[in-house]
Amino acid sequence: MLISMFFTDQGAPATGLSPTIDIWLSDGSSVVSSASMSEVDGGFYYFDFTSYDDDLDYFIRADGGSSLSDTDRYIAGTNEIGQVTSQLTLQDTALSYILGLVQSNFRIQNQTYDGNGNLTAAKISIYPSAIETDNDVNPLATYTVSASYGASGNLTDYKVTQD
């Protein structure tokens, strides 16, 4: 992951600097210490954080160097992307379940019927994509369907339970 910073010198883009970067985890442990940043242009600098982990939150401070005033010298921030990524993954999974249950990427199989042609049992599977649905692979969830009918042929009980 590239971490970029923009340095100014009294409001103007600061070029020709040799900034360094420090990165910590939320528990205070140092991950990167005084690593050199590369200049892009126009006051922008970057650091290639190759050991970046999407699941972690980092505290980041860049030091533009002693040629800058104290108000321009340091830039700090956090990624907070770890928590956001985790939440988006959970939401994406939940949305896939909801879409499946409204019959998007939905497959019903192994149906059984009574003598009147009424469905009495089946298996429902929901999938993350149409291709996986077509190939019956990687189901997100499977469900068992059971139905029973009264003497007049009317549906008396219908149940779908997750396996």
C-alpha cells in the first residue's frame, strides 16, 4: 500500500525534501521507524508500505525534516481502513445472504412431491454469483424446505431452515 503525504513550506508545496515516516500499531508497537519517503512532485511524497495488513489499524507520522517550520514539518494520520474493511466484508456477506433469500443466485433442488403433486421437501442453496449457481459450487448457505398439507389439500405448514 502506498502512503502519500503532502508537505508545504509556509503554504507553498515543499519540494526537494527527504522526509521520513514512522508507523505504529494501536498497541503502540513500532512497525516502521524513520523510513525514507520518495518524492513524487509538487510537494507529494510516498512510502511503499509492503507489510501493510488490511485488518490492522495504523498510526502514521511523517517528518518533512528540519528545514521546515514546526507547523509544516509533521503530518500525522491513521488508516482506520482495517475496521472499515472488516465491516464492509461483513456487510457484503450479509447482502449476499439477503439477495439469495430473495432468489438472486438461488437454486432449489432435490424436490419431493406428494400424490397430489404438492411440494413436500426440497433443498435451497444460495450462491455468491450466477456462475457458481449454474455450476452448483461454493454455496453461501443451504436450507431444507418442508411442507405439509391438510385433508383438503391446503398447505398447513411450510418451513425453511438453514442446514
